[in-house]
Amino acid sequence: MSCPMSCPMLYPMLATSAAAAAMAWAVRGRSSQVFGPTIWRGNPGRRAIALTFDDGPGPATPQILDILASYNIPATFFQCGENVLRAPELSRAVCDGPYEIGNHSHTHPNFALRRPPYIVGEFLRAQSAIAEATSRTPALMRPPFGVRWFGFREMQARLGLMCVMWSVIGLDWKLAAPRIAERVLSRARDGAIICLHDGRGTLKDPDARPTIEAVRRIVPALLEKGYHFETVSQLVCRT
């Protein structure tokens, strides 16, 4: 029996598979720099963690802010422009504490196969909505679904935005609170950037109760483990 590797049809298949895997990593790999400068963790030698929230602001945002305030810890909120326009007062509420606001696009699209002008327009609209509501201009952005594409590098340079991925993602849009907390706590390490969600895309009234309950469990547990919390900018600048 001949070796399967001798089949001439196998080499193109392997090459295609390898190319697809490389492209998938370039698009969604948390440490990928292919489409633009990206950070996904802080210094592993420091006992610090950045807690981040995507898809807000929304009805869950004030409750999450209350939990954070009760422990006097900072966090970073990546907000969607459409949600900011719907509830600018919630976006401003984030600015009342030791929190940082980032850009999470305007309508929360999947940017795969999108043209560069569309990409620029999405982040530019969100940048404007956040700046108008809060008088703050974000310096950080996070792509919806973690998907980057051709045109991101130019968009980041034009708008002055650093891409922030994550080292731990809670999957809080689909898991129950105990599983979210277990997932985060089991994966948290020095310098971790934890991704949770105080909204669900651009839904007007999403159910984020699992996230709220998970945050109630995660914060005190990480504090008990000796971690302290920082915004993403603090985490990165002190590396």
C-alpha cells in the first residue's frame, strides 16, 4: 500500500488547509498583529488584571458599575455607538468613576469581507457618538467578535486607536453565571485582560443578568487571590 503522502492530490489540500488556518489566526487570533497593532494581555510578572465589558451601554451597565464601585475598582467599557446614542446618560455614567471607555464600533457588525471605507465609517461614527456623549475620545477599540480585516491598520492609524483583544473571555452571552465565573477564575493569570459584556450587541433591552451575577462572584474571588484591578491603559502602560 502506498503512503497517503504520495498522493498528488493531498499536497494542495494540505496547503489550502494550512492557508485557511493561517488566515483564521490572522483574523481572530488574540495576539495577531497582521491587520494592525493589537494588545491582549499585560505583563505576566505583575499581579494585575483588567476587567473589560463589551456591547454597552445598556440596562445592565448601572448594576455592574454599582458592583465595581462597592469594591472601588476600575474597568474598561467598550461601547457601541448605536447604544450610546440610545442611552447617552449611561455612557456618561461610566465617566463618573475610575473607568475607561473604548470604541466597539457603531452597529456591532462582523467585519470579515467588509471594505475599508465601511470599517472606517463604523469606528468613526462610534468615536463621534462617544465623544459627543462623554467629552472623551477613546484611544482603544475592540472589534466585534474579535474579527479584524483588511483596512483595520489604516483605520487605527487614522483614528488613533489601539486594538485590544483579551486573554480570558467569559462566554457570558450564552453561559449561566456559575459557569461564567468558573471559566474566568480558572483562567485568570497575572496581566490578564478579561472580556465580559454589559450588553448583547445592539439589542435594546438584552438579558445580561448572568453577567451581573458572574461579576458579583468574580470580583471578590480575584481580590481574595491577591489580584488588583486596572484599566487596560494602566495595565499596558505599567508593563
